[in-house]
Amino acid sequence: MAKIAILGFGTVGSGVYEVLNRNAASVARRAGEPVEVKYILDVRDFSDRPDAALFVKNIDVILADPEVKVVVETIGGTRFAYPYVKQALESGRSVCTSNKEMVATYGAELLALAKSHNCAFLFEASVGGGTPIITPMHQCLAANVITEVEGIVNGTTNFMLTKMARENMGFDEALKIAQQLGYAETKDPSDDVDGRDACRKIAILSSLVCGHHVYPQNIPTRGIRDVTVEDIQAADKLGCVIKLIAWMKLLPGGGVAAGVEPCLVPKVNQLAGVDDVFNAVKVKGDMLGDVVFYGKGAGKLPTASAVVADVVDALKHGVQMHDSLFWQPAQPAEGMLTDPAPAAYYVRVEGAAPAVVEAIYGKGRLVAEHFDGCAYLVEKADASALEEAARKIGAVGGSVKLVLRRLPEEE
Amino acid sequence: MAKIAILGFGTVGSGVYEVLNRNAASVARRAGEPVEVKYILDVRDFSDRPDAALFVKNIDVILADPEVKVVVETIGGTRFAYPYVKQALESGRSVCTSNKEMVATYGAELLALAKSHNCAFLFEASVGGGTPIITPMHQCLAANVITEVEGIVNGTTNFMLTKMARENMGFDEALKIAQQLGYAETKDPSDDVDGRDACRKIAILSSLVCGHHVYPQNIPTRGIRDVTVEDIQAADKLGCVIKLIAWMKLLPGGGVAAGVEPCLVPKVNQLAGVDDVFNAVKVKGDMLGDVVFYGKGAGKLPTASAVVADVVDALKHGVQMHDSLFWQPAQPAEGMLTDPAPAAYYVRVEGAAPAVVEAIYGKGRLVAEHFDGCAYLVEKADASALEEAARKIGAVGGSVKLVLRRLPEEE
């Protein structure tokens, strides 16, 4: 019998408890022994529950009990989660978490701590919710050098963009519906809509691919606030959809580039068909080519089931997991991890006539004309060319309202 | 330094050798030690190669060398592969294979042998080529009861169906092109086009899900020979594509049903967009909902990289893998593993007028009228209703040329 503790009895934490109870037999079979929750840490009052005896308010109770082998952290944020997880690892207990903010910020340190204390620090649920992404990446792809990752990793914005496309709905209305359905935070939805959540996730995947910590603050990040129904219609004319893409790639010179940005995704791309709250991550291996992992990106039970799978791995393999699931500490990079390669870009300009836009941006295609501007597909440009063009548009009294990279078509 | 042997230096075997050489550093990092090929068993003459010293013609050389820790089997078929693999496992060496025929036929026996000799028997590459499917299924989904699997697992037929749909091409012509490109066997393509290859793969996945051996001969299997361009066009009218689907599901009563058959796949289904030689497998977990694993289903290096990932797992985890990757021996079932549930069906009938077809099949929709028959979508029918209808069509002098189940739309 393996005993574990759950820190935080919110959505995911209570889901972990539920999954362990409902699928106790299959978990026991795979773990090689039954898994039992001995403590649940939460500051709130659960004294009217039949299992009230499990609840504690002080982490020390858990740390003092040698029976507890694995600690599940589902508090979220870093204020409490980070010191608790550190203490747990330092005491030699494995930790399984769904906390992307903590992994994106302190991942390298916590991995090193786990290794030096002979236990495991696992976080499959931090990216893609229940969909297995991190585990197949580090394990099944052991024989590949991963060169690129490209994915839809935020369910909220993907739901909104799908809604906008299907029902000709504006950003504000789509956000309101996402909030009503509980997909977006009511108080402050900016973590999702401004791309910060996706940024943390691609920071985690980038760290895993690069072998050293990649920090969210070095990843250029832009959300979907500026995308309009007209942009989505223009994209459709070009055989594309608009998706919030989180990506990373190894650069030929040895560096790394990463970003979170709404992109034009050609409909032939596997990511174009990923709709609603679904997530998908495409990984390119040098031997394997592209593989895609697809599934629901969030939700109580899917996410909880990924945490429970990590608990099984922690019990079975412990520190051995970190032969492949590991990255080194590193300082944040100076400046942003931009990609110098040119690409095709969609630009929406106000206050400049199509002929002027074409003259400034060079070879391309007029996609739509508005009463005071136009949308234009630039055939090929890099970051500095785009910057220079935006300056020129400003000089003629116009302004660039939106720039979207188009993913390559041959994928 | 871990030493391994490769049995069979064909496409996959030589690919394994190449992957181990090209990605030696990343393999060593993940395995915790360098991995070196000490022997290659092949009856052919490779004496002019610079590495000729590695080649041996007798398995006993390999079995007599205590340095060899893992044996890679890529001979194919069962005549030589099966006794060699048995001997290797009995000597306590782990075996990694891409041989679906052997796993589908002798999987339970070889798994038990591995367990009793404290080594591993791994076969990720037997389904989906390089795409990780078996490993995430048994490991990442540890916290889920899997209730359904549905996939496109044969790249050759998927390439042909894609070609037929895109270029209005008949079966024979599509087969010829697949043969020219090396996707289909020239001498006898029937393993692919008649569904036997897909049948072995779904037998393996079914065994893993059910926990006991499921035999290919109990799985109703039908290939794509009878599918015409007209059927594909009719499917398109219904918002569907035609794909060769391998599927299994747990029945409410506790049994299992499985099959390989061309199906109408609604375009909203994630499998509908899987084209060319790509494979995709959709797995339904009771906690997780649907996840999809997508990638190239075959090819030398993709498949080889999956074998090499298994070698890493065998070296690191050995027999521990079989806490979750395991199924019990079982007798073949009596009769076929059919699904009694009703579904919508597309039928193409010759020698009977639409009104007659409608009267016989009941509620549905006329999809296309031909000079001597029609295509009809039956709203709801089960196997016995279809059989009875076919008998009646025969009684009026007609004949049923093709029956395709339509996958549910709500997926």
C-alpha cells in the first residue's frame, strides 16, 4: 500500500482524489500496489465531509509522516506551492504537479533537487491537461533529436477563436461566452487571452527539448485580443484558419527561438482542425518526422488522470525518470528568443491605401479592402523588414493593426 | 556501455543501426550509458561492408555472449523470429521488436516468458511505426480505464484512399502507384489491402486494453477492394470520407468487440483529416475522454527510432515495464467479436430500384442513383437487419455490393 498526500483540494486536487477512488483497481495493477490518499492539505473547512479526517491545515503533519511516499501539488501559483514542493523533495518524497507556473519558473531547480534527493519531480499535467505530451516526448522520442515543437496549448483561446470563426462573433462576445462556460476567468482572463498561460507551457517544452531552462520572460508572447472576425474571414480566403500557436525551434547555429502568437494556419496543417477546447502539440523528430498528440487540454478529470499517471510513475521508477526527464539550470537569456528566418505575413493596415501598402511591403497579395485600409499577405519578410515597413506606414499617416505569421504550407 | 544484437538487417534492422549511430549521444544520455551494436544476424553476405565483423549467421553466437543485454528482432514473420525471440527471452535478454505478426500471434506467451525470466519484451514499433501509441496507452493512461480504440493503422491503404479521393482514381490505379512508390508489396499486396495488417495491429491494442490475448482470427476483417470512386463521392455528399478503420470497444456486458472495415467517417471526426501514409489512433479513457496519437505510420527511420526508444526502456526499466505492459494468455474466442449495437450504414445495391431499396432497408436517405442501382444511407440497422435486407435484395434479383458503417457524428 502506497500512501500519498494531496496539497490543495481545488478542481484538480479533488479530481485526483476522485480518479484514485474510481479507478483504484487499474491504478493498483499498474503501480504494483494500491495507492491511498492519507492527507489532503487545504486551509478551507471540510469538516462536514465523510472523509474529513484526511484534511490537515499544516504541511508539517505530512512532512513528518514517513509513510507518505508521494506528494501531489495542485495548489497553483508559486507562493505556497513552491516552498511546499521544495520541502517535500528535500525530504526525499516524489512530487507530481499540474502547476505550469511553478515548473516554468523553478523547473530546473526542482528537477535538480529531486535528483539529489533520489526522488521524482513529475509534471505531465502542466502541459496539455490530460493529453500525454511530456512523457512521450522525453521517453518514446528517446531516439530522436527534437528540432521543433508547434502547438495549440491553451483551450480557452482556442474555444474563443473557434466560436468567432463559426458564428462570426467578435472577441468580446466570445470571451463573455467562455467566461459563462467557466473556460475563462471572470475576474481577469488575461493569463489566457494574452498568451501567458501558453507561454509557460511552451517554456516547459522548450526547456525539455533544449536541455537547459528556458524562461517565459524570454519568449515573445502575444495573445488574441487584436484578432477580429474580418481577419478570420480574410484568413479563410487564404485557405487558412487563425490559431494561437505556441512554438519553439532549434536554430541552425545552435540557439533556440520560441514564441506565442496568433498565426495563419493553412488548412492542410494538422493543427488547423483542432477546435474548441482541444489542444494539440506537433513535435518534429529528426528520425521520426512529425507526430501529433491531441486531446482535451483541460478539465478536472482529464488533468487529474495525468497527475495520477505521474504518481504511478513516481512510485514505480522514482528518480530513474530523470535520466531522460531533465534540464540544466540556466540564466535567463539576454533579450528575446526571436527567429530571424523570413516567413509569409498577413498584415492589416489602417489609414493607407492598398497601393501604398503594396509599395511599402513589397511582393504579396491584397486579401481584403476596408473603408479605411486593407489586409495584405506579404510573401516574404523578416522581423526587421516588418518593423521598417510599419515605420513607413506610420510616416504616411497609417498604422499597422495586426501582423500574423503564416505557418509554412508544406507541413 | 550496453551491448545489443540486431536480428535481421532489412529495412527496419538497418534503420535501428543507423539511428543508434546518428543519435548516439542523445540515446546514451537517455539510457544512462552508451549503446553499442555488437552483432548483426543476417544470412546474407555483408563481407564488403566496413563493419563486416559485426555480422554473424548463427543465433548461438549471440546467445552465448553474456555481454549482449538486449536483442532487437526485425526479421519479420514468425518462422525464424519466434524461436529466436523465445530463446533470447529464456536466456534473460530483453527483446525489442517491430514484428506485429509475432506479437499478435504469440504476444501473451512472450510477455509471460519475459516476466518469468526477469527481462522485457517490448514492441512499440509494431503499431503506428514511429508514432508512440503503445507506450502512452499503457503508461500515461495508467489512471484511465480505456473503453474504446479507433484508428487508421495501415499507411498503404490510407495512401490509396487519399489518392482515390483526391484524384478520382480507381482502386487498381491507386494500388499500382502505391506499389511504384514502395508503399505496397508488388508480389502480393493483400496483407495491406485486405486489412490483415490492420487486423494484427488492432489485435495487439485490444489485448493490451482487455488484459487478455485477443486473436486476429476472431476479428472480422475487410479491406478496401470493393470501395469505388463513386462510393467516395457519395460519402462526400454525406459530409464523410471513407477510411479503413481498425477499432475495438468494451461492450457494456463485459465482452469485447473489434473489427477492421472501411467506414464512413464524418469530416468533424479527427480521423477524417488523417491522409496519405499517416496513421492516427484515437483512444477513449473513462477519465480523459478522447486522445489522438498521430504520425507517420511506417518508414525506415521512424519505425527504427521507436525500436531504439524501446531499447532504452529495456535497459533502464527491464521487467518493470510489464507491471503495466502485459496481458494474460487466453484461448481464441468462439466465433467473431462482433458488435451488436445498431449504427447508420451506407449500402450500394445493384439490380434494385431506389424505391425497392428504401422499402427493404427502411428509413434512410437516397445518396446516389446509378443506371442499375443506387447508394442508400440506412438510418439505423444492426447486423441481423442488414443480413435480412441483403437476402431480400437477392430475392428481388439484386445484389448488395458494399456496406459501410458510418462512425457516429457526435465524436
